Amino acid sequence: MMAQLEPLYDKDYTCHLCGHTFSSKKVRSRFVKIISFDTDFAPSYASTSENPNVYFVHVCPKCGFSFTDEFSSYFPPGTKEDLDKKVSSQWIPHEFSGERSIEDAVKTYKLGSYCSVLKKEKHIVTAGLYIRTAWLYRSQKNMEQESRFLKLALHEYIESYSTGDYKGTQVSEDRLMYLIGELSRRTGNSQDAVRFFSKVIERQKQSFEPNITQMAKDRWQEMRAYQQQDN
């Protein structure tokens, strides 16, 4: 009899900071079933236990350095020393290599985003960690923490847009501008929301992502309808 395939499997990683090899769980793609997406691209999964975002951050059990597949292997001058002082020297050996709860996942994201900032990783990478943290809080209906992390993500997305560090990543300019608009809308800054949705719509002839243009139009119309109700 063939062994039944489990949704989770172990993958080996080597810590960029201390060189320690450790394993971390990942979800087999065939088990990942997305039911829907929110307007900020947050996916809803058929099962919490098969949510790949829960296993997105890899935490070195030896030194505490926490990273994702999006981190570069390059450490800008001084950042290794900073990480040693602020993370590794205070690290109490801890394992995140088994199955994770949402609470465990949130801890790994907080570690990952802290390491990302100390390592001076690209703003687009740090933003991705913050927005996923917000999504996990949303799945727990924790609106206060969700809003906090959406604001942190928004700040990093704006930095990424102004420095251009998203170029060459999977995040296109249209998607980035849409996200800035959408996170502005969700955190109560309707002026910036309209400005960035308009930027996406203005670019529709050059865009390779008509679905993003349509999403920007939909959000813009929703906001107009909402404002007309208020007047």
C-alpha cells in the first residue's frame, strides 16, 4: 500500500546569518485550495491547516535569524553585526519547524519583519511581510492589529514605489500602485486612495494586467458611491 501523501512536508534551509542547517514545513501546492481573494489580494483558503502563508517565514532555531525565500543572501555592511546584537545575542533557542498555529505564524512574521528591517532588505520584501501579518490577523477578526499592520505595509509600499526597489520582483508597478491605493482606502486615507487608483486607470493602455485596472476602477466607483451617500 502506498503511503498517503501529507499536506505538509519538511524542507531544509541554511541560515544566511550563522550557516546552521535546519528544516521548516511547507504546504504541498496540490493541497492549496484558494476559495477567494479580498480586494488587497488576501487569499481565503479552504483549510487553515493548508494555508502556505503560515509557513512563509523560516526561523533559524540556533540564532533566531528569520527570513523568507524573497530575502537576498547579501548583507549590507554592518547589518550582520546589528542582527547579532539585536537578535542572536538575545535569542532563546526555539523551534518553529513543526506544525504552526496562526499565533505561531504571527510570531514568525514579527521576527521576519524585524530581521528584514535590520538587514536593510528591500522595502517591497518588508511590505510583503507586514501585509501577510495583517491578513493573518484578519483571519482571526482582530481588526486593531490588522489595521496596524496594514499601515506598516502601506508605509513600506510607498517607500518601495518612491525608491523603485520593486523593479525586477514579482510585484509590477500597476499592482504596487493599486495596493497603495487599496491600503490607503482601508486605513482611511481616501485622498491617497483616489490618487493611486487614478494612476492605475490612467496607465490602462500600457498595462499588461487588465484585471488590476478593473479592480482600481471598481474601488474608485465604490468610493464615489460611498461619498455620494454621505453628501
